[in-house]
Amino acid sequence: MTKTYMYRHRYVDVDIMATGILKMLMLHVMAEGEASGYDIMKKVESLSGKKPSTGSVYPLLKKMEREGWISGRTEDGKTFYRLTEVGREHVAQIKEARHGFIRNIYQSIALANETFDDAELHALMSDMHDLHRGFHPRDGEMMRSKKPLGPNSDLDAAEFERMERLKENPRGEFIQAIRDEDLARCLVKTAEIHGHFCPGSALGVMASAYGLNRLGLASIYSDGMENLMAVVEINACFADGVQAVSGCTLGNNALVYRDLGRLAVTFAIRGRDTGVRVRVLPDFRDKVAEAAPEFFPLLEKVIKDRAGDENDAAAFREAGRVAAFALIRLPFEELFAIEEVRPDLPDYAPIAESVICPGCGEMIMASKVVAEGEGRGRCFSCAGGEYRQVEGRGIVGRDRRKLTSPTGGRF
């Protein structure tokens, strides 16, 4: 199973069936249906062209069973394994991440061709074929193409096609997931900007998916040009679920932040008399505690008290992930109330002229200069005084005099 290549006169052992690749192949097999350890070994061999050892497969099966990814049942002395819901969620995350992961590997190696001679580069790229099979098994057939690879190679064709589709419709994947009510996919994509899985972002995802479906196709197909508006009432994890799924963000001015501290969001389309407000029911905490009993104690320790060590932080992230995926499987009415409302929306965002501050020389929005007094015409940081900012406490006023001019050091 181990090949030895000489890269720049340094010998490197490459285990083609390393646990990471083997695990992905095994998960792929079990995603297709229940299978015994022997069945898994044979299928992996047909996919990769290399036979894994029992010493590799069975310990991995036991490990995945302990982690809750798979479950086994015994019949006539033989154990059959299948994916659990947690395992299917893990496979979905792998599929979501695979394109970027593989692309980065291929591009890094292709750009290193000045380091390797042709023979060494071809050998290394051959190994990348094996890795690609781990992510993209094709109906039991081995990938036979051995063409020299570059950043836009044939093996990147699927990702290239995906990128072309997204160029035409950047929210295409979200739109399809919302229409299909595929909350797991929405949650995974939300975590790309939120950075982790947690109950708050999961609630934002659910509230947005159901709210947009209630408004109809016009809301789902919004292009971020202030036609669809979202009024969110809290600046917490919930808000990222709303921004990701709805496409209404602070940057495109389609998100209004109303500093009320409530887990609620209103969706409305300009020109319509009514919108929908979705709010989280107070007993959602009971659902979280039932799914992940350790979540709130760890939240208190790791986030509120800023205590604990790396293990506590890791346990908190895992508890958040478990709770998040548990919530999206619950019926909507157990977590939310939805009502029709008459929305109070701001006007379209104005396009402000830009001016140069005479103090620091930086370009600023004309609407953000001091209008009168000693600092007239200067930016807030140069003039001193008060300004407002959004932070963890909400919208708060700050003293401009505590700001240091951009040309004078710390800001």
C-alpha cells in the first residue's frame, strides 16, 4: 500500500490508503446503503484500485461507531453498518467542502512545477488522482485520466462548471436549498461565514428559510438590490443565519438592524403592503438542552466567563454543532411563531458623495463629516466628539475624542 517517491532527492513514503482518504471512501460506501466490513473492503478496492487491510478498516469502523457516525447490527454472526443522521450530516459537510479543498491542493502542486522535474511531478499528480477518487468515486470505476494537471485541469471540471453557474447566479445554491427546504445545506453554507455551528445560527437559518418560502418565489430569488428587505432584531448568531440564507446583508443595505434584543426577523418586499415576522419561541432553550445537555454549561464557562481551556472550547464547538443540526430537524411550529405584519421599511439607501477630509487626507462619505462648529468639514476621528457603532452590546454611542487620527497611530 505504500509507495516511495524521491522528491528532490528526499524519500517520502505515501500511504495511498491513509486514514483520511480511506474514511471518506468508507463513508461513501455506507451512504449508499447498509454494508458489512467485508462488503466495504471490496467496494473500496473497486473504487480505488487498492485493497485496504482489515487492520485499517475495522478500527476505523469502531472509531466511527464510537463517534456516532455509524451504527451496527449483527445478523448470523456478521455485523452490518449504516450511517446515522450524524454521519449523514458529516458526509454532507465533506461534500460541501470538497471542491475548494481539492482545488487548493491541485493549484498548490501545479504551481510547484518549478520545484519538481517532470517525472517527479507526474508521480505526485498520480497520487492526487488517488485523493480525487476518495472525494469523487464514480460508480465503482477508477479514474484513468493521467493528463498533466494545472490550475484549470480536467479534474477541476466539476468545480469549474459550478463556478460558471455561480457567476450567472451567485445565490443559485442557496436558492435551490431554500426551495428544497434543505436546512442542513443552508446551515453548512451559513457556517462558512459564521465560522462555527451553533443553535443561534441554526434558528436564523430556519426562520429565514420558512419566512422566505412564506413570502414566495420573489423573495427567494432576491438579488440583494434592496427589493427584499430583512429587519433583524438582534445582533447575535441568529443574524448571520438571516444574512446568509436571505442574502440581505449590512453591505447591500437590505438588512435593517433594529436594536431590540429579540430573536426575531421580519421579511418584506418593497411595494407590498404586508410582510412576515418570524420569532423564536422562548422554550427553544429546552430543545437545545435536550439535544446537547452540555451546551449551556459550556456556553457559561467558555463564552460568558471566558474561562476553560482548549478542550473546553472544542467541546463547546462540538456541542453547538450537535444542537444546531438537532434543531433543524424539529418541526417549525415547535420553535417559531410566524405572523403577517405591515412592515416599516426605510427608504432606499442614498448614494453619498465622497469628500477628502482636510485633517487626515482620507476619502470619506460626505454624510459622515462634521456639519458645523470648530471641526466642520472634518471626519469624525479628526474632529472629536461622538459617533455610533454596532458592537456586542448593540448600537452604542462613543466619544470621538477617544479616537486617534488615522495619521496619528492607534485607531
